[in-house]
Amino acid sequence: MKILKNAKALSPVVASIILIAVTVAVSIAVAAWMGALSFNFMNTEQVTFTNYKWTSGTSSAVSTFMFTVKNTGSTDLTVAEARIDGVVPPTTNCTAWPLAKGESVNIQVALTGNFTSSIQYEFTVITAKGNTFGPYIKNTP
């Protein structure tokens, strides 16, 4: 009977309520954290390069390269610039290309003179959010 007189321990009911409250609080915190992580991944920008065409001019004319960019991400995006070998060419067919989800756009970049034959050129695009896609590497014909 001396065991029953010890009042220092918690009752089993109070201990159960505290354990349930802590478990619920931790599960809410984990759910909020996972929700924030998945929310950031839901609006991703993704671009694929398709269809390309070289047009070479005379030695004093302008040569062009046209390629198609398709928005394969889960959000709308804007291609802010196109680059050849890391440099923004002096002439392009537009300054910005807005792309809805699933849409494609033809981007035409040009250089003065001819492209060098059988040389690899790297093409990259940069979105308005600053994401870089590429390089898309193609050899000249």
C-alpha cells in the first residue's frame, strides 16, 4: 500500500494526453514543411530545344540559325535572351519570347558573315527568372 501513496508520478491519462498533443504538433509541423517544399517544385521552368535550321549568307551577309524552344515545365515563362557560345548576338528576331505551358516559339539568331563550317556552336536561352537552359550544341553544315 505504500506504492499508492507516492504522488510524484503523472497519471496515465495525463501522460497519454501529453503524448497525443506532442504527436499532433510534430505532425502539423512536418506537414507544413513538406507542403512548402512541394509548393516550390510545382512551378518549375523547363525548356527543350527542337528543330533547327542553318541559313548561311554570303561572306558579307548575315547568317542565321533558327531553333524551336518548347516550354515543357509546369508554369508559363518568358525567354529573356538567346546566346551563341555565351554571347548575346547583335540581332535576334525579338527581345523576349513569352511561352505558355506547352507552347513553342521559333528563335532566330544571326551573326554577321558566315558561320564556320563543321564547327560546334552552343546555344543557350535564359528566362526572365534567370534560369539558364542549354547548351544546345549543333554543328554547322
